[in-house]
Amino acid sequence: MLKVILIGTGNISRFLYDVFISHPEVEMVQVVGRNEKALEYFSSSTPVSNSFEKLEDADVYILAINDNAIEEVSHRLNIKKGIIVHTAGSISIEVLPKHLRRGILYPLQTLSGIIPEKMREIPICVEAFDREDYEVLHQLALCISDRVERIDSEQRKQLHLAAVFANNFSNHMYYLASEICKDHEVPFDLLRPLIRESCNKIMSFSPYEAQTGPARRGDLSTLEEHLNMLTNKKLQQVYTTLSESIQSTYGKKL
Ligand SMILES: NC(=O)c1ccc[n+]([C@@H]2O[C@H](COP(=O)([O-])OP(=O)(O)OC[C@H]3O[C@@H](n4cnc5c(N)ncnc54)[C@H](OP(=O)(O)O)[C@@H]3O)[C@@H](O)[C@H]2O)c1
């Protein structure tokens, strides 16, 4: 049985709590947070506290707090034994106090809107310095997900960066597409089946194989026509930059 303390009361903390509270291999020892109201979510079945200095003993202390507070808060905690971990994609393990056993449990997923049946598919990236600590965190990560990967801090930062391209930028493309639709009074909804199909395709093909469109085909007249249709300079720049990137990937020049 792994004894766990959660520090922070936001999205990740609630997600982990919901997983751990009913898990036979985890004992939720305490939830610590500065927000009294937010602590109510946990207080019916776990002791809660707003004191970061007085912590119970646990095997793993999970700092599920804002990235910019991790270093400062981790140095305020009074931990005698156990492993301290954070859950951030872009923060190094090195910010955690060096005199403690340290680690990372990073869920590579944005948790807003995730449906319960998909939770066990969320990759959990685990890092630790010692083999023994890694084994403990690996065991805990398996309580959350079937997909546990050993990833070091540099790889995790690169993964986080890749996720911005794959997820945040592609969503911004949907937004720009929706603006074009709005300007010309066509429903964005008409594009949803196409978007769904592309998302399905990427599950079985490599992104390299899945690419389609005028830049991929080297269709210069369509590229020129599209650029002329775009009156907005920002959209023209985005269109040109992405088309050039696609063309250079497939060895064709604009
Ligand atoms: N959400 C996701 O999908 C997701 C996915 C992967 C990784 N992560 C990582 O998980 C961590 C937590 O994210 P989240 O989405 O749970 O954030 P969140 O919902 O905004 O919650 C942040 C928590 O941190 C607390 N906090 C912030 N500054 C603090 C300070 N100086 N002292 C004490 N507590 C402080 C907040 O307390 P108050 O309520 O009092 O402000 C709140 O309980 C971050 O490192 C994030 O990068 C998040």
C-alpha cells in the first residue's frame, strides 16, 4: 500500500484524488492546499490541511500546483522521508530540494473534458534518480494508467514542446479556419467530419504519410489563389510559413 499526500487542490489534484481514493494499492493520507473552499472536495474521505509545514508521513508527496510555484513551495515543505514529485511538463526535476528523494509524475494529457473510459490511456511520464524511487513511482503511475514511460527532464521538456505543436497549434488552425468560415457565412460545423477523419487517420498513419493538400502536392496555382483570397496579412503569413514547411518536408520548392 503506497501512502500518498497531494499538495494543491486544482484539476490534477482532483483527478489524482479520484483515482487514488478508490484504489486498493493507495492510501490517501492527506490533501494540503491554501484554498479552504477547494479543500472541501476532498474533506469527506481524507484529512485535509492548509498548513504546508505540518505534513503527515507518506511514501510519495505529489506537488500538483502551478508551475511557477513548484520550486518555492517544495522548499517550504517539511518532509522527512518519502519521495517528492511534481506533475509539470516543462519544469526540471532539479528545482525540487536536493536533500530529498525527488521524482516526476507527468500526465501527458490536458485533463479538461477527458472521459473516464479514456483515463487509463493517458501516458504518465515518470522520472527519478534512483532505481528504488523509480520503482515506487512506476507502481504508483500504474494505478493511474496502463501507459507508463520512463522519460528524463530534457525529454519531458521536448515532449511538452512537441505537444504544443501537435495540440495547441492544430487547435489554433481550427480557430483560424472558423474565422474564415465566419467571415464568409459558412458554418464551421461543415469542417468537423473532415477534422474527425484527419484525427482518426493520425492514429494509424505517421504524420509524414497522412499529409495531404496543395502544398503536399506541389499545386502552385491553388497556393497562389489561396494567398490572393486572404486579405488578412497575419493569415497570409501563417499560410505561407506552413506551406513552405510542408513543401520543404516533401522536397518541393514554392
Ligand atoms: N491540467 C492539466 O491538464 C495538466 C496536465 C498535465 C500536467 N499539469 C500540471 O499539473 C500542475 C497543476 O496543474 P492544474 O491544472 O491542477 O492547475 P490548477 O487547476 O490551476 O491548480 C493549481 C493549484 O496550485 C495551487 N497554487 C498555486 N500557486 C500556489 C502557491 N504559491 N502556494 C500554494 N498553492 C499554490 C492553487 O491554489 P489556489 O486555488 O489557492 O490558487 C491550486 O490548488 C501544473 O504543474 C501543470 O503544469 C496539468
